Amino acid sequence: MKSIQFLLRTWVLVAAAAVVWSCQPPSQPNSSPSAFDPGSKQVTAYITSDTLHNRLAAQPPVAFEQMGQPKETQFCIFVDPSHSYQTLLGIGGAVTDASAESFAKLSAEKQQEFLKAYYSAEGIGYSLVRTTIHSSDFSSGSYTYVADNDSTLKSFDIAHDRTYRLPLLKQILATAGGKITTYASPWSPPAWMKTNNDILHGGKLKPEFYGAWSQYFVKFIRAYEAEGIPLWGISIQNEPMATQTWESCIYTAEEERDFLKNNLGPTLEKEGLGSKKIIAWDHNRDLLFQRASTLLSDPVAARYAWGIGFHWYEDWTGGNQMFENVGRVHDAFPQHNLIFTEGCNIKFDFDGLGDWKLGERYGLSMINDFNNGAVGWTDWNILLDETGGPNHVQNFCFAPVHVDTRKNEIIYTNSYYYIGHFSKFIRPGAKRIAAASSRSQLITTAFQNPDGSIAVVVMNQTNKAVPYYLWINNQAAAMTALPRSIATEIIR
């Protein structure tokens, strides 16, 4: 009888797809007797799959039944709420000049659709924003906020941002209910502060301008807050080991450590901005441990650093995403936070907007980064146009959402839905809890939200459906992972 019920539930899961729209340090694992009783709960799965073309589709609720010890032949996702780990800061994306300019080209009606899709509870509920301190590659051109050679910064003015970026940030803040965690990153100091006298092509910050550059951060924070955009924090430098054709600046680990502990940290503290969080590194996972070790082994630098940020581009040269390095930093420096600060699919191709691998890369990264201790996850551009820009060095990329400015059309890629399986259902303040898969075909992570509900994310990258049991405290619910799918299962 149970096998018949299992098959019926699997059939219902496949056939009933209907699209619906609907910072503290990481803790050490806690272990205590669980009061969670799955027998009194139900599971509602939301599924996005390639084969059925469904997106965040709600399934009929499934009840838990007594199961006990599973057999070797029974696939399971095991969840144990009695073991909890880091607390979620938030999930979101970056508001760049390119995003803001693309947004401005939409009609008023489409702008509201876009805002709700990302930042409302009916959409995918983004709760985290990254933005840039003056220009990046995803700007229509290079610019700063001061006149050349103005070391006193008397000419500092964010007028450029009032045209596109600040209006978008204000609308995002309103759509999110008046509160959203926002941080900012610089791509380069002004050219005259650098050894190569160029805002592009790497170079280094000249030591004589360490003080002025620290004050530049202060002025930026205050100017944005005067515009009604509260800043939670900053990162020291975007990608400090990459000499790029666009805005870039190099810091060795020792240079970043010394700038933080001798200049930036003390300056923010002296200016009454000591509560602002400072993120170091802000680059790939490959050198993550070396950078974290150099900075956080210094007690003074460690005092100023909230945590370490990282990107995912280390694998574009043919290697693998180095998730284990995130876990190594977490294990070595458990009192500091880890946050994913940037990632995108590169080499834009308009005809490739439907490629299912775009979303799968997000699911793979988010599950592994959270399981290795990340407290937050920030995508790159929230919106780009039909060219994958604008970008002043033709470094065109994919975003989860694109606007076709020729048609006033918004294109939601599967990346948007994959990210939504986390951001919509796992809310700030949620605690990651223990979750494990009994088969390599499925990967998983789980969180318990502040309201007590549990969100279990299950991803299947294979081309076959995988029936399994969601198992908690000797009780289980029969589920199926559709081919090339991601599901979020809400237990309440």
C-alpha cells in the first residue's frame, strides 16, 4: 500500500505544476534535543524544472509518516533541526550604473513589475544590496566624485549618481518595506591617487593617499545617507589581485591588512562610523584562505574586519569552484563572517538566455557556499540590457533579469528562479540547520526561519527523476526531484 501511495504522490508532484508568484558572527554548531515534531507538520514543495517548464510552482502538501530506519535502497534527504549553524544576513544582488540605466529605459509599468519581482514578498524577496563607489566596468564611462589632485576632497560630490542609481536605490528601499541591507565596494581610487596614474589597468594606491582615500569612504557613506540610503557596510577593494582593463587596483594581503588597521578602520571609528561593517578580500575563492589568514591573524586588523567576501570566478580558467576554501576559512576563523559578494555568468549571448546551466550554477554555488558557512550571498548586476551591458570596456555578462530595450520587455532567466528558491523562502535571521543527502544525485541545504518554518532546498542536476524521502526524526515525507530541477520544501 505504501508503495502505491508513494507512486501516486510522485505522479501528483509531476502533474500538478502551476506557476505561482508569490549581522552577527556565525555561531558554532549547537546540539540539543529537538522539539521539532514533523508528524504535526506538512511539506509544501515549490519547484522549478527544465523538463516541465515550471517556475516556483507550488505542489500539493505532503504529510509526514512514521518511517524509522531507512534502507540502503531508499534515497533520503536527512534534516536535523537540533544542529544549527550560521545566521543568514541576506540574499540579493548589485545595483550598478548599468542596472540603473537599463531600469530607466523601462516604462513606468514595467519598472513596477521589475521592482516587485525582486524586492516584494510576492516576488523573490531580495534582502541584500551591493553597490559601487563611483564607476566600475558596468558603467557607461569612468568617473569619480572629486576633481583631479584634490587631496582635501573639497570637491567631493555624488551628483553623477543622482541621475540613475540613487533613484533606483530609493525605489528598491521603498519596495522592500523601508529596510534593506546595503553595502558598497570601490573598483579603484581616482587615477591621481595611484601608482600608474590610471583608474584602469590595476596599479596601486600610493601610500601618501591612504589617508585621503579613507576619508573618501567617509564622505561616500555620509553623502549616501544624506540621500536616504543607509549603508550597512563597505568592502575595502573589489578584486584586489586582478589587473583588469577596467577600474582596478592591487593590494597584496599585507597591504590590505595594513591599510585596514592603520587607516580605514581607525578613520571610520574616529568619524563616528565604527558601526559600519568592513569586508576584506572581495575576490575569488582560490586565494581566500591566504588572504583571510594574513588579515585575521593580526589582532588589530581582525578587530576592524567584519568578515571576508568572495567571488566565484576562480573556475573560469578550467578548474573547479573551490567551495572547500570557504569552509577552511570558517573553521580557522569562526568569529568572522563569510559573504559571497559577486558572481555572474560571463560571455553574454542573447540566444543563450534560456540555457538551463545559467541557473544551475547559482544553485550549486549557493548550496555549497551556505553549507561551508557563508552568512550572505550577493549576485552581480540585478539587471542588464539586451547586449549584456551597458559596459564601457565591452565586458558583457549575463544577469538573472534582462531588459530588451527595443521592445520594453523584461526577460526572466532561470537564474532568477534558482536564486529565488533561496531568497524567497530563507529569510534574514534564519539559522542554517543540518541537512544531508544519501545520494550524490541530490545536493541540499536547510534553514529554520525566525517564524519556525523550515526551508529545505534540494537540487537535481541529472536528467532523471529521483524519488526520495524527506526524513526528520524517524518520520518521512515522500518526494520526487524532477530532472534538472531545484525545489524548496517548506515545512510548517
